[in-house]
Amino acid sequence: MIHVSETFALHTTEEFLTEEESTLLEKVMTADPPVTDEGAEPSSRYERAPAAAQSVLQQAFERALPSLNRVMPAVVAAAPWSYAEIVPGDSVPVHVDGIPDPLAHPKRIGRIGVVITAAQQGGEFYVATTASPELWTDTELAETDGFHQGMRLTRSLPHEVDPSPQIHASPTWAERLPQTRWTTDAPARTAVAYGAQLLHGVTPVTSGVVRKFVTDLLDAPSP
């Protein structure tokens, strides 16, 4: 049974990637960069990572799983990884991925991301907490749904993974919430895992480019 605390967890796995793995991933993404539509404005985008990157990231996830399970015991697998670049002048506005379909299989419990190249300035990941009731829906789940009885659901702004349009149109409802933000200083190669119902975002990049991989944390392998 998935507990609400898992969907609000925050956890880091230091040295999630070895130096050799990070270097390999940089080479893979340099050789096979994301495709941007001709004439499109520069922006952050999620693209499905190529097979060579998937293999490296899956191995890293399997090494990290025992650590993840201490705070997210229902996590069993990771979805296919996506790749994102956050360019100067861009950011990820505060939002919540949520659990759009609690009856779906497998179930999303959280997300995990790892940076391979940090920005020179800006581009920090943050989470946010709030007591505002606007974060929440009226939905309550039951054990028959695979969740602890009475678990509440937040609103959601899920990522679209594949194919990937330009992303992160400003979710103004989340930005309007009274909130307290907690900014991380996780360096490259450290994975940050966070619950699916936790508000989060990335501060504006002012210099350099953030290059990172992200995926969903699931309660069963993807079909």
C-alpha cells in the first residue's frame, strides 16, 4: 500500500552516477542531442533518452534502490528516462506532478532526477511546502485502490514525456500559493528523488546550461 508520506518524500543519493558513467552520458548526449523543431524558441524540453543512456541510468537506479526504499518503500522500478536541458533565461516554474490517474498501473509514487552538467549560475532545484487547501483535491483513496485508506490527492500538472512539446507553461495557480521554498545544493551526479505530490521547480538559469535526466518512480515495472 502506498502511503501519503512517500508521495511527499525528499531524498538524495550521492554518487548516484560514477565519474565514468557521467562522462559516458555526456558523450552519448553530445553525439545524439535532443531534436528541436526548426524555428522553435530555445526552451527547456524533455526528450526520451537514447538506449545507451537508458542502460547506464537503469544500472545506477538499481544500485540506489535500497537507499530509496528506506523513504519510499513502495518504489520497485523506474520508468524510461528523459533528458532535459535548461538554458539561460529559462526556469521550471513551481508545479506538482501529482498522481493524475490513481487507478493506473504501474502507479507513479515520485520522480528522480540527476544532473550531469550544472549551470554556472542559477538552475537550482527546489521543493516547496504550503498549508494552502488550494493544493488539494477532494479525492480520497482506499486500500482497494492500492493506497492507504483515506489518502488524499493533490492537484497535478504532469510532465508529458514522449513526444515532448515545449514544456512548463507557467502554472500560475501554484505560483500564487503561499509557500516556503527549500533550495538544494545537490551537485552533478547526485540524484534527487521527490514525491509525486511535492511542489517543486528549478530557479532561472543565468549562465551556462543545466543538463539532466529525470524519470518517474513506480510501484511496478513499466509494461
